[in-house]
Amino acid sequence: MDLQDDTLPVAPAQSRDDLLAQLRQAIAGGMLRPGARLPNERLVAERSGLSRSTVRVVFGLLEQEGRIARHVGRGTYVKEAAAATAPAATEELWPTPAEFMEFRLSCEPPLVELAVLKSTDAQLEHLSSVAEAGRRVAAWRDAEHADRRFHEAIFDLTSNRLYMELGRRLSAARDSRGWLRLKEGSFSLEKWAVYQQEHEAIVEALQDRNADAARQALRRHLGGVRANAQMVAWEI
């Protein structure tokens, strides 16, 4: 199965890591299925707005991770084994929304100190642009995509490959039927506006290199999401 430029799940990217995150999420979430043939580097570069050399590096990283295979003269394909990099798509193996939020509350805020210590100004600027994109949310799926990108970018600020991979796996866990149903049922533009303000407050604290303020802002944000999720879960 060949993917044409207009069906490739790639949006304009701010950086190599941004494109890498998009393609990882597309593979983990099933938008790029095993056996799919990716467009060539030139087309991906045009779609993402990055250079061909940057796309080549991204493809190389995905190949090292076992997500794609490149064959000279044949093209680049999503590997059959790539599905193993995400949690198995059987509902009993997915965490419940409550378990998911408990885990995030315990592991995400403590990362802030490392993020403040290791992040570059360019990475923080990228996080700011990711957060700003949330202002254009119009529907629950837009919000889910924007929120995934924002929180993945926080894990990426650590520049620690284990934490970065954890961020990807947490995004993949959001594909569970229970989580998506919950997000659809709880979405409103008013509620998203609150989350968006909280995202921007987190960014501001990180840009100020204020780990305490960023940690508190992130904890408040995740706590609010958990409380809203619990209320909706009771209703549905």
C-alpha cells in the first residue's frame, strides 16, 4: 500500500524531533499501518517543511527503532514488527483512564527539574509553538492531538531517551477505547480554553527556568484533567 502526499499523516514540523514524534505517533496509533510504503524523502520534506537531510535522519532513527525498513530501489515501509513498539491493541491490556491519570500525576511533574536543567532555548521555543497551536482547536480530536504533542514535548525536554520513549508510549496508551470515549464525552471549547491557559502557564514557567512553578502548574493541570475525567466517567 503506497501513501500519497495528500494522505501522509504529516503536518508542517518545527524541528527534527517534531517530525519524529509525528511519525512515531502515526505508526503507534495505526495511521501508518504495517506494510505501508512511505513517500520518498523529497515529498516528506515538502510536506513537513524540513530539509531532505533532516528527513533522512528521521527515517534513520525510525529504522534504528525497528519501526520502518528501507530497501534500496524499493522504498521505505512500515515494518510488520512496528506494532510491537506500542501496547497491544487488546482492550484488557490498556490502562483504565483512572490508572492512566494516576501514573501521569506520579511521573510527569517530577520531570520538570530535569527539563529545566537540560532543555535548550530552542527546545523551549518549540514547546511554546506546540502550545500555541492549541489555540486553533475546534473539536475534541483536535484537542486530543494538541494535548498529546504538548505532553510529549515535555518529556522530550529531558533529552533522556528513556523518558522520551515513555512519553511516546503514554501517547500510544491514549488510543484505548475507554480514553477516547472519555475525551469525546468530556470535551467542550470552554474546558479546552482552561487547559490551554494551563499549558501556556507551564510553558511560561519553564521558559523562566522556574522548576517549582512549572512543577506546580503541571500538577494542577493534570489534577484538573483527572477530576474532570472522573466526573465524566460517572456520567457515562
